[in-house]
Amino acid sequence: MSRKPLIAGNWKMNKNHLEAIKLVQELAFSLTDKDFDKVEVAVLPPFTDLRSVQTLVDGDKLRIVYGGQDLSAHDGGAYTGEISGAMLGKLGCTFVAIGHSERRQYHAEDDALVNAKVQAAYRHSVTPILCVGEGLPVRQAGNQVEHTLAQVDGALKGVTAEQAKTIVIAYEPVWAIGTGEVATPDDAQEVCGAIRVRLAELYDTEVADAVRILYGGSVKSDNIAGIMAQPDVDGALVGGASLDPAEFVKICRF
Ligand code: PEP
């Protein structure tokens, strides 16, 4: 089974809509059809930039895809400040990140809410990039695999095999996010490999072989190659380094 690598840039709360246009234009000038034949490239801008990104992508027939950084578990109604899967779908979003550690930490998102958001994304044909991973104390206790698999189990409750086949799972050890502390390729493979085995247990090998599993946590152009060489790592979720177009392009060309 060959899985097309995915490099996704999580811009977090950075770039206003003018800056977003500039960044996407810079990516568009650098990335070629040859690049896009080898790797899928996604950007996850703030909600307020999505329309601008959509206009560029549609207008210039760019092969960059884009998505949201979160969505509501609800489809509409009296949920002030929330953005629905329907809204993301309408704006042409391919992906939505769900359960990012910053959402879990600052917005108290637990596995039940993450599961509800995964279901909401599927209701609107937006593909979840499900983020999982352990914090430092869990890693120090050596419980990273159990912890991360429990998050996967919780997020996938009620998700059918047909849906699960399309999900993207990003293993992001919390201690490596934005810290400059990157997991070793072996660390990344240990957990990504365990996630694939769990997918086979929860579903079957067809699903396990189809799902793209990304690594995220201080990915840069000088550490991406070793991570991508691992058999169960199919790409990267890139935070800080995705804000620098030259660096992000280098990562896409791992
Ligand atoms: C992220 O936010 O998902 C992330 C991996 O950030 P960084 O690359 O900056 O560690």
C-alpha cells in the first residue's frame, strides 16, 4: 500500500489575511508540479484567513490544499464564537485539525469532545487530522504508547471503517511542540507504528494500511529526512517552521 506523504502547516494564531495571501503566494511560486506529484501540501490558517486562501487556491488552480485548526462539535445554532464543519466544508476545506494539544491544554478538550468533533467533521466531508500524543511526565514514565493509543481509541468511537480509512493521525508528543526538542526518528516510529497496529485491531489491515500517520513536534528542514525515513511515518504536521515559506518548502522536499 503506498500512502502519499502529507506535509501540513499549522499556522496557529499567526498571519492576518494579507500575510496569509503573501505566504500562500510564496509557496505557490516555489512548489512545482513535481513536488505536488510526490507530496500533498496542506496549510491550516486561522479561520479569518480561509476565505483569502480559498480565493487564491481556486483562482490560480493551486495544488495546495487547506483546512481549519478546529471545528465545533455542533452543526449550527447558538454557539457563539464557534465554527461548524458545514462552514469549513463550504469554504473548500479538505482538512481540519482536531484535538491539537493546545486545544486539549487551553480549552480543556477531552477525548469525548475530540470524538464528537471527529464525527462532526465526517458529517460535512472534511477530513480530520486527529492530533494525539503524550506530555513529558507520561513520556518520562515510559507510558507514551498506552497514553497515545487511549487517545486514538477515544477519538475513533463510532467511526466506521469507511470513514477511518480517510483519517489522518498526527502523533505529536507535547514535549516536542514548539520547544525545539524533536523526538528521535525511533521515538516517532515507536508510537506511529503502534498506532497503525491499533488501527488494524480496531478495524482491519486495509484501514491500517490506508491511514496516513504524521509526526509533529519541532519539525525543521534539518530533521525531517530521518523522521520521514521511518516506515510508519507518512508526513509531518509542522507548526513554527510552516510560517517561513523557504523553510516549509524545504520540509516539503524532504
Ligand atoms: C504543531 O503545532 O502542531 C507543531 C508541531 O508545532 P511545532 O512544529 O512548532 O513544534
